[in-house]
Amino acid sequence: MKVKNLFFSIILITLLLINACASHPINKLETKKVSPKGAILLWVEMPLGLTEQQSIYFKDIANSAIAQFTKLNPGVKISLKFILHDEQLSKFDQDIARGAGPDIFSVSLTDDKIPSLINSGYLKNLDKENIDLSKFRPETLKQVSYQNQLYAIPVRLGTQVLCYNKNKVQETPKTLDELIIQARRGYSVGLHSNFTTAFWGTGAFGGQLFDESGRIILGENQGWVQWMKWLKNAQNEPNVYLIEDAETLQEAFIQERLTYMTCVSSWLPILSEALDTNNIGVALLPGQENQPATPPLWTVGLIFNRASSENQHQLALKIAQFLTNTQYQQQLQVKAPFLIPVNKNAKVDSSLFPKQAVLFEQSKRGIILSLDQLEKNKVIFEYGSVLYDQVIAGEITPEEAALQIQQAVNNQFD
């Protein structure tokens, strides 16, 4: 009896061991992570006005990002191509039309050609993709949607701020009135002056371009009119200069002929290259009491070629996921301090990165346009640019200019 029991025990243990050995490699296969493989083409739009040294700096940032990604995903080969701003979307259109072009393209989403690319069926609709949108700042998602459909993924933001010479300034102005007071005390002020670059002051007077439903209301409220009146009066003040050409404005600041200037965040590498970066200060644009300035926000995002294979598209989405994760977005504060993160979980430490903290804070107060509004926006700014110059020259009143813009846009878009 004992021998029989021993025999059955040995059989039972043997079966259990066989089962354990058989199940172990199966579990191992089931849990093993499959590394993505394939090759894709990535285009990156080059910003306007870069010097040779700045172009190298910009390309180094992009190459570094790709190197980090491929280190984590060694089976993925990424061919990187830099496209000049002047030819970016027209080249994209032409290449896609003949079945070529990139799988993924990093481009400014303020270009009015993007809706036409969507309507032509060239861009991938991302609505059904498994993309975690909760990590993005809500305002950035507005500029990646067209007719309530997702067509791009935001990567970074740009905006306008007030740059100043830290060697000359003790305390920066918080309001437009304080800015005028400082100008009267001898602090020279350069205001980037055209309809687009000077639009930031409209919000300080309660003005808006569109209402919540997307209807154009620029000519219906007095915000833009009051801002234009302020600019006309400001140009008659001592030490206040309205300068339309960006290079002229930058050169005057670099040569320390200007204490303050309104500047675009992407200018900071230019200024840092020309001046000691410790001498360049960045402050919020001045507004009015309880009414901040509202500069435009520019979103750089990723668009996807609809003709790409499913594997290429999934690899492109994986790159987008990497570029927008919290860790990488926070790295940009060190590598590219002029870039504003779109990931809402990316924290900006004001003690370590004071300039970035100001840019981030200013971006919270900015205005952003959806892809649906780009066509209307183009028309408004075309009319506005002509009428702005006439107002500053005293040829027409701000009220007349606002009325003409409103009528022209209403006639064109019913």
C-alpha cells in the first residue's frame, strides 16, 4: 500500500513539474514586449530668419530628439529632412499628390493651407486613434481640430513677450500707463508695429477677434479701436518707437538703443547669441488693471500623411507620443528655453528657468485660433494690415478702420 501511494505521488509530482516547465515559456512569450520595427520619413519646418549658427542649433535639437527616440526603439529608422518655411506646405502638397512626401511633418499650424490639405484628403484623420488627449493643454487642442475632427498633434507653443535690457531696468512696467511713464523717464521702447504683431494690446481693452461661436466681432466692440488710439498717442511720446521691420527692431535692441521691445519667443536664441543671455530680461506684456494683454499663440504640431502604410503611421504616432510626453517636454526647458511645452504636466520651475516661466505664464493669457478660423483670419489680417498702416499714418480713424474690416469680412463670408 505504501509503495502504491509512493508511486502515485511520484506520478503527480512529475505531471506538475511537466506542466510548470511547459507553462513557463508560454508565459514568457506572452509578456515579452515586441519592439517596433520599420522606417519612416520625418520633415521638420525651419523657422524664419535664422542665422547659420541658429540653424545648426535648431537642427541639433531635432537630431537629439530623434537620437533619444531611436535609442529607446532601435528597430525604427527615421530619415530626417529640414524644409524651409517658404516652401513647406506647397512642397508637402506636391509630394503627396504624386504619392510621396513624409509620413509625419512638424509644421506651424497657423498656415491657412492646412484646411485645404485636409479637404484634399492628404492628411490622416486622427479621431479614431488611441491618443491620450488628456495630457495636452486644452487650448492647444483647439488649433489641431478641423470641423470637430482631430488632424494634428500639438508639440510646442510660441507667443509674444516684453524683452528688456536687465542692465538698465530696475522694475518692469505692469501696465501700459507704466510703460509710457518709463518712456518719459528716458527708457526707450520699441513696439513691433503691424496689424498682426501689434494685435496683443487689443485684449487689454476688452477687444476680441471672434466670439465663442466663432463669429467675427472685431468691428463690433471698441477694444481694437481703443488700442489703436493708444498706439497713435504712444508714437507721439518721447522714446516710443513703432517699428514694423523685425530685423531693424532686433538690431536696435542688440545695439542697446532700445531698453524695451515687444518680441516673439523664438527671437530669444537670436538675442542670446548677440548679447550676454544674463543681460536679457523677459516680462509679461503690459496690459491694464485687471485686463491683461492677449498675444496670439502659435502652435507647432505634427500632421500625418494619409498615404502612409499602417505600420509607418503607427511608428509616426509613437514618435508623436515620445515628443509630447512629460519627461521630454520638461527637457526642452534646458535644451530649447524659447519653446513652451504643450504637455500640461510639464512643470516650469521659475527659480531655475525664470525666462521660461514668464513665457509659460504669458501663454496662459494668449489667444489661439482653430483650423476652422484660419481662412477668415487670413482675410481679416490682409484687410487689417492695410487699414492699420492708414490709421497709424492718420489717414483714417480707428473707428472707420474697424467698420471697414467688419464689412469686408461679412461680405466675403456672409
